[in-house]
Amino acid sequence: MPEARSQIPTVVGSRRSMLAKSFITILFILIIMIGMTILVIWLTIRPKKPFYSVRGGSIHDYSLSKDNLNATYSFFLKSYNPNTRMSIYYGKMEITILFNHETIGSGVIEPWHHPKRNATIFKLDLASRNVKLSETVSRDLKLAKSTNEVVLDMKLKGRVKIKKGVWKSRYFRMQVSCVDVVAKFSNSSKGFQGALCDVDI
Ligand SMILES: *[C@@H]1O[C@H](CO)[C@@H](O)[C@H](O)[C@H]1NC(C)=O
Ligand SMILES: *[C@@H]1O[C@H](CO)[C@@H](O)[C@H](O)[C@H]1NC(C)=O
Ligand SMILES: *[C@@H]1O[C@H](CO)[C@@H](O)[C@H](O)[C@H]1NC(C)=O
């Protein structure tokens, strides 16, 4: 009976391969479970980026002659820290205002501390002091003045640090970019459009 003889090793062999298969399956499930646990922990403690938006821009003391610009600007900048467990420390932030990709004004926000789950609104006072404009930008700005509003971009640069309990992170570079911010050459607060900003950390 050659068939019976050959059957015995086959049964042992398949049992062995079944054992190996279930071992691999268990190992695989374990790896997935460990991975999921790490992912969940990471997602719960991961710091979320703050949100920024700009509202209500207006321009005062505007004077432009021979492509030299003087002006002051006021904007409301809203910053929201969505983290429930982490507060944020900000270093000094440099603010620039751009028109047609050319820097026309600047300002700063002094270092501050942002509590968790907090919204803080800054009234920004920025200025152009004897800023030399290119001919095109000067012409476009005069054109904008005649329509009583101008579309600007605002950029903020600074450093942030995260604090959770007694632990503090190192400083990270942060850049905030707000595009298409409408500023009016008057104090009218009607029709102010808010602009959401991109935050890069
Ligand atoms: C801007 O202000 C400076 C002094 O602060 C003055 O010398 C300059 O003439 C002004 N420019 C314009 C275009 O008003
Ligand atoms: C956010 O924090 C600032 C500064 O600590 C505080 O003045 C303000 O009331 C807080 N705002 C909210 C909505 O809690
Ligand atoms: C516009 O606002 C500025 C600063 O807030 C103020 O100095 C100025 O008098 C206001 N102008 C008018 C026409 O209300």
C-alpha cells in the first residue's frame, strides 16, 4: 500500500504548516494592534496647529507721492488655540503687509502666551513709513485708492513653543499667511470680509 505510507508524512506536514500559518496570523494581528495603539496615542497627544484669521482692515493717514508711501493700517487678527491640554508660547512675531507681492508695510506682535482652548483677538497697528514702491505697484495702489479699497496679503513669522503640564517643547518656526485681505480707505466697518490664514509650523 504505497498510498498509506505516503499519507502519514503529508498529515504531519500540513499540521506543521497550519501551526506556522496561525503563528504568522497571530503575529500579524499583534503587530496591527500595537500599530493602532501607537496611532491612537499619537492622535490624542498630537498638538494641533492654531487657527488664524484676519478681519476688518482699514487704512489711515494715506499719502503717496513720487512712489513713496506713508500709511497706517489697522486689522483685527484672531488666533485660536484648539488644544485642550496644551498652551502655546509665542516669540516675537514679525508682520508684513504685501500688495501685488511687494512688501508695503510692517509691524510686530510682542511675545505672548496662548492658553489652551482660547481665542485671542489682536488689534494690529501696522505702518508704511516712507516706503519706496515700484512704479507698477504705485500705479495699482492709486487705482485701488480710487475704488476705496485694496486687497492685501499679510504674513506673520515667528517661533512657537508648546507647553503641556510641566513639559515644554523646543521652539518651532511658524509662518502664517493670509491672502486676499480687503482693507478700506475709511472707517466703515460694513462689508468687512474675513480671511482665513494658512498656518505652517
Ligand atoms: C512720509 O513721512 C516722512 C516723515 O515721516 C516724510 O519725510 C515724507 O515726505 C512722507 N512721504 C509722503 C509721501 O508723505
Ligand atoms: C484668552 O486668554 C486671554 C489672555 O489670557 C484672556 O484675556 C481671554 O479672556 C481669553 N479668552 C477666552 C475666550 O477665554
Ligand atoms: C478713523 O479711525 C481712526 C483710528 O481709529 C481715527 O483716528 C479717525 O479719527 C477715524 N476717522 C473717522 C472719519 O471716523
